[in-house]
Amino acid sequence: MESDNTSSDLAELSTVATQIDELLGRVVDIAEKYHGGDRGDIATRLFEVERSLQGAGRNLQSALRVFG
């Protein structure tokens, strides 16, 4: 029974990892639009979001390795 839960959890967390990667790309695309322009403040905040998402992704990948 625990093996079934582990497999299910691993699959779900893998999906979340993929979503984080997709979000990173979307956030960076928008940040780059504002970088160097009149609204550089938006870019700065979005690049902070990027760093946070990268950290979350690294932590999640670390957790996934524990499942391995």
C-alpha cells in the first residue's frame, strides 16, 4: 500500500516540478519585456520571483531524489 502512495506522490511531485519549470519561463519572458524600460521595477520584482521559483525547483528536485 505504501508503494502505491509513493508512486502516486512521485508522479504528482514530478508534475509540479514540470509546472515550476514552465512558470519560470513565463515569468522570465515577462520580466525581460520590462527590463531596461520605464517599468524596470516590474522586471526587478519578477526576477526576484524567478529566483524564488528556482529555489523551489531545486528543493523539489532534492525531495524527488529522496524518492529515487
